Amino acid sequence: MRSIGQHRQAVATLLAPVLGGLGSERRSLAALATASDAGRGYRVLAAAVHAPVPLPTFDNSQMDGFAVRAADAGAVVRVVDPIPAGLVPAPLDPGTAAPVMTGARIPDGADAVVPVESVPPGAFPAAMALDVLTVPVDTTVGTFVRTVGSDVAAGAELAPAGAPVTPALLGALAAAGIDAVDVVRPLRVLVVSTGSELRDDTTDPGADARAGADAAATIGDANGVALQAALAEVGARSRTVRLRDDPDRFVDALGEAIGDPGVDGADLVLTTGGISAGAYEVVRQALEPLGLAVTPVAVQPGGPQALGTVALGGRPVPVVAFPGNPVSALVSFELFLRPVLAPLVGAPDRAAAELPAAEGTTSPPTKHQVRRGRVQDGRVWFVGGPSSHLLGHLAAATHLVHVPVGTDTVAPGDPLTVWSLR
């Protein structure tokens, strides 16, 4: 039986070729600034970006004040026409000072700025009515001047390949005059919910016409929508499909559902259900002969796990299979798939902390138990029990609570690791 870490590494190894070969797509800065397809993360650069121009592109004022020559320090100079932002000013003659606004271009001949706060009356526009100005004696070259290239030199790397396209990077790209960049294409995932008990969905590829007896199949597909939302948080694009417990039809239906890789086909198939030791385990029955490896993991919930590369739709496709109970599926995602996908979009790790238990509980000593919980007054309270069907309790929880292998009893005050979910 694998440990959590061993299975997570197996998932990472399975997906490494796919994640390393996603390719790129050209996106405008405007699209990247408004797109939601990276969820709580960001898109990442597919190639390094270099600055075509220096930043700043011209010497400009760091302050509202007066552009002066440092050589005039201690002298009384004549005040000339002001320089608003956006104007290319005339050169500054010796013995003069020009009112200059923050961000406005420093005129040729000037090499320092005297802040308006240090000049009576201390603020614009009144200070602009001055006829003369005494340049402070401590004025030196470069005082309050943002020089060309002081942020980024022309040709310098703005960001390397793999860098997340953060708001700050978008701003730097825009400042450099770049309007589009190549970003890594999002991972495309087909989320497959299995079970003849699920509600009918006429969009299921290859689904047979339902007979009257199927009217009893009234369970909603919690896994499909929940995992689709979880995948969106780490920048993956996903489609959902529901397939019946029909081993003879399952492989063909799945092959039809994954689509054409050259159009919008799935890079990864993520299934839920059908991998336990029951009599009607459709994923196991259909895919295990084709290369899916069913591997129990020492965790509760989420013990049954499977993965492998399977020929579907005429091509090899990585398949990750989770249990079917909703809490098991979501906990499996947090333990095994999210840590592998999140770095692809610069999404943060789950914030972890070690906090004392507020109450006691029990846990199977041979398994790593993942409970739902909340944190209050610096202590961990359990939300509901350990059962894998208690989705409402998971929805009410703010943290995942880890009870490690080898622990059969948790007493109040015992330290527990918690992951923040929100």
C-alpha cells in the first residue's frame, strides 16, 4: 500500500510528459488581465520576455517640484514655464528652474528636482507663481530623478519562461510597449463521472437510450461540477461527462468523449468511481486490462486510487482515477492532483499550520486520515465525521485536518497539521 507522498509522485511522473509538452498560445495583455481561466493562479510565460525599450524610457521626475541644474545649488534662479506630464520640454537654461509634475520628462540640461514641499508656499499651483527660486545647497545630481533604464535596461529580461503573469508583470509589459505574449496552453481535462445511478444527461457521448427502469437514477453528479471547479482553481480547462456502468461500452464511449487532440481534445482523463473491489467497478473492469494500475493508498478517505496511460480514441492518454464518493474525490484532488498542477499557473500551496486539537477523535492507525475542520481561537475543531459521503460537512469546513499514520487517538491539545481551504 502506497503512502500519500509515493502516490503523489506517481501522479507527477505520469503527467510530466503532458505538462512539459502543452505548447503555447498567444494572448493579449488585455485578455490576460481579464481572463478567469487561470482560476486563483495565473497564466505562465511560455518563453522569456525581453524589454524592447528601457524602463523608464526617459528621465522623469520622482516628485512634484522644480527641475534644476545641480550646478546652481545655493543660487537664486529664475522660474520658467511649467512642465506637465506628456510634454517634451525645451532644454533648461543655466540659472533657471522649471515647475515639473511627477512623471513628467526632465528637460535636457536639468539633472535634479527640488520638491515643491521644500519651497514656500510648499504646494502647487501657488508655487508656480514664483518668479525666482533659491536652489537648496544640498541639491546633487540625480536628486529625485528617475533615470532612463533605472528599472529595466533595454534588452534585459523582464521575466523568464515559466514566470507567472502577475498584475505587476502585466504592468511592466505594458510599460515596455508589449501588447501580447506567449503563455503556456492550459491543461485540458476530461472529468468522467461513472455510475448508472447518476441522473441522465443526454450530452453523454455514446450513452445508450435510457430504459424506463433508469428513471430511478436520480442522484446528482456532485463529482463532475466539484472537480471542474477545483481544476479551474489551478488553471485547467475541463469538460464533464457521465458514463454508465457498462464495461463493454465504456472504452468506446470514453474514446469518443476525449476528442481530437488537434482541436480541443483532453490531455488528461480524470475519472471518479468504479475502482474499488465491488462487483460493478466499471473503470477497473474496462481500463485495468489496458494499462490502468489500481494502487491502494494508506489514506482515509480516498484509499482506492488508480492511474496509468491508456489507449483511448487511437492515442495514449494519461488517466487518473479517484474513488466515487464526493469527499473522497475532492480530498484525492487536494492530495494528489492539485500539488502537481498548481505550480503550472503559479497558484499558491495550501496554507499549512500546526495547531492544537480542540476536541478528541479516533483514527485508523494504519492510515493517514483527512478530516474536515475549522479553526477557532487558534484551535482545530472537527466538522462532521470521517465518512466519505459527508459532502455538506466538507462544504461547511474551512480546513482539511491531517491525522498521520500511526495515530489511533487524538486528545484535546494534540498538535495537528491543517490546510486552509479558504
